[in-house]
Amino acid sequence: MFNSIHEECGVFGIFEPKPKMVGDITYFGLFALQHRGQEACGIAVCDDGIMRYHKGIGLVGDVFNKESLTSLGMGNMAVGHVRYSTTGVNNMNNIQPLIVNHIKGNLAIVHNGNLTNAQELRHKFELEGAIFRATSDTEDIAYQIVKERLKTKSIEEAIKNAMKEIKGAYSCVAMSSQKLIAFRDINGFRPLILGKTNTGGYIVASESSAIDAVNGTIIRDIKPGEILTISKEGIQSDFLPNASSSLCIFEFIYFARPDSIIEGTSVHKARLNAGKILAKESPVDADIVIGVPDSGIDAAIGYSQESKIPYGVGFVKNKYMGRSFIKPTQEERNITVKIKLNVIKETIENKRVILIDDSIVRGTTSAHIIKLLKDNGAKEVHLRISAPPFKHPCYFGTDIDSEENLIACKYKSTDEIAKVIGADSLGYLSLDGVHNLAENSKCHFCDGCFSGKYPIDVPKESYKNKFEEKINK
């Protein structure tokens, strides 16, 4: 509906020394990760090697109820997933956890990220006679692990060998009959956090906010290239060589919850910093600063603090409208925009407004929002973006559009873009500025969608699975 950035996926895993209702804990953990994926979700519980699972299309609160959670039963391990699809269509077969039964046991796996060699892997497996039920790259990861498991003495050794073959972004949690294994690609594109429970167990999650939500205690970030195994014997780690950090910078700008801490930096603080840097780099004389909910709000507060221009609440967001609320005609789309995001007229009427948002993709969203403000009496609207312009696609799990659809690729200057979307002026955060917003971070960042410089080789063209296309297309 808004032609904007979409969320990624969220993963959650828990290991307890004694059996309990770990599915219930995972359920609450997924609620805290709901912002990362709103298409589908699922939970798998391991009870002494027996795996029970439930999954479906929809939000966590829609897919699970008391009956479905009770059916998962007791166990000492569980994994859960919320999904936004970047590879593979949204259907039942692609919903995670992915459950695999193989000659050496059972495996459940959840994945956040995107493989860059998924096409090559799948083609290789198909030639070997593999039969695929899903179209997402998570199944490629599972196949590679199972293939390696046939030749190794342990699941963690199999995962280590598999990681040498799979390329791209993956923060995963896998569950065998006795072990919970978290592993992260050697570039650390996607976050993965380790925590502990108050009963002697451990939690792994995409964000620290999910650990907080289940009364856990944060321990640390799982490192790039790390294979962390949790069992009744405790925790042990192994590492792939040549690991380096290239965390997606958009975790701090948009994806993560503001109450999360990633790589030692508060997401809220990083967004405040983005706004402050933006105020220095792109000042403008105005009466009020407002932010587009939700990720633009913290940056707007930071801009206000640095510029000394008052901050105001400019919008009310309808949080109960899902992505399915999409209408086909332009008139209905305009109505939909007002239902999802409405202006507080008293804040902006007869004022010069600085509007802070996290990004512009195609420009459709920005044009709608600016029109809403001006229709409600704003004298001027100066748009400021707390990120550099998108000029390149992402290959690591962020749903950035192709270059021909990115507004920053269509027009040569910010003045041209401002005119197209109806803004009185437009300013972006600089590339240097975006690298300074997470001031306490312990890692480097990937900025390929802004700079076109990727930390690893990327596919020359995007791949559409043949089972997702009509025969005669």
C-alpha cells in the first residue's frame, strides 16, 4: 500500500534444563518480534526428540490461541519465527519453522536473511534428486545441513561444514533432538542475541527486546561466523575463520524496535543521533518538527533537540490495520492512507513543518503524507530523511526495490525529487552521517543499498523461482 521498506523476519529459540511450556514462552517472544514479519509465524517444540509444531498465515495473535499452544505440550526446547518473505512466496509450505526428518534424527530451523547463492544450491540439490516442498532459501540451508550431517559425528559439525557452502545473510536457530544451535553468517548481516532465563536456561533472538519480553537477561551478541551450541552440558562455541562484521545499518534506522540493543548500541539512541546529525547537515528554518510513526519519531526528537525547533506529535497511526487492507483503485488507496495515518491538525496548521521519515523508496508514501499535511493547513513541508537515498537493491534480506523503481535513481537531484513529491525542500542523511549514528557499536556496517559497495559478491541478476512463474510467461 505504501510502497515502502518492509520488515525482515524474526527468530526466537529457547533451551530449558527441565521440561516446561516452552511454546508459551516462545509465543510471547514472537509477539516482541512481530514488527519484523507480519505475513506468517510458527513455533516448534522438542519433547525428548519428538517435535510438535503449529504455524499459519497471519499475525502471532491470530495464528495461536490457548488450544494450539496447549497442543505443543511440554518440552525443553522450542524455536519460533515471524515471517516477511523476501525469497519465496507467502504460502503454507514456506512458513517456518522448517521441520526436516532425516536418517539421523529430526531438525527444526528458523532463518532471518537471504542467501546470495540460493539458486546455485537448489539447482545442485535438484540434480542430486532432492524434492523441494517450499520455495524459500531456508530449505536450501536445511538440505545442506542434512547432507553434511550424514558425514559428521554431530549436528554442530554438520552446520559448520554447511556454513562453508551457503553464502549471504543468515542468522539461524536450529533445533535437533537434544541441542539448540544458533549460527550467524561470517559477515553478521542480521542481528542475533544470546540471553539467559531465570531458571538456568538460554534464549536466542533477533533482538534483545524479545529477551526482555520473556523476563530474560541479555548476555551478548552472537558473533559473525559463530556456531553456538546449547545442550544439557552447557554452552560451547565454534567459529568459522575470516569472519568480519557488516551488520545492516538499516537495523538501527528502521527495522529494530527502539528498545532493543544491538552490538552494544541502543536503537533509540542511534535514531536520536541520526536526527541530530541530520539537523547539522540539513538545517531549515521552521516552526515545528514532526516524525512519521514509528521509526521517524526518535529521529524527529533528535532533530528537534539539536535544532532547538519544537517537537510536536503530527500523526495518529492506526495500529490495527494489517497489510491485507489494500484497495485496488486510486480513490480507495487515498482513503486507506488516511485510515492508516491521520494528521493532528492542531499541531501543524499554519506552520512551517519539518517532517522526518526514515526513507524514501518510490516516493509514493512521501507524496501522500506531504499532501495530507498541506491539506490540513501546513504552510510549508520540509522533508528530512534519516538515511541516505536508496540507489541500489539489497541482496541480504531487506526488500529494497530494483533500481528502476527507486526514486533516487530516477532523478538527479534532491530538488527534483522534492518537486515530484510536493515537498518545499528535501534533505538526506549523508553516508558519513549514517556510519556515525551507532556511536557505541562494536561492528562495521553494510551500506550497499546506499553506496552500491557490498561486502561480498552479489548475484548479477535477481532470481525468480521457476515454481512461482506461469509456464508460458
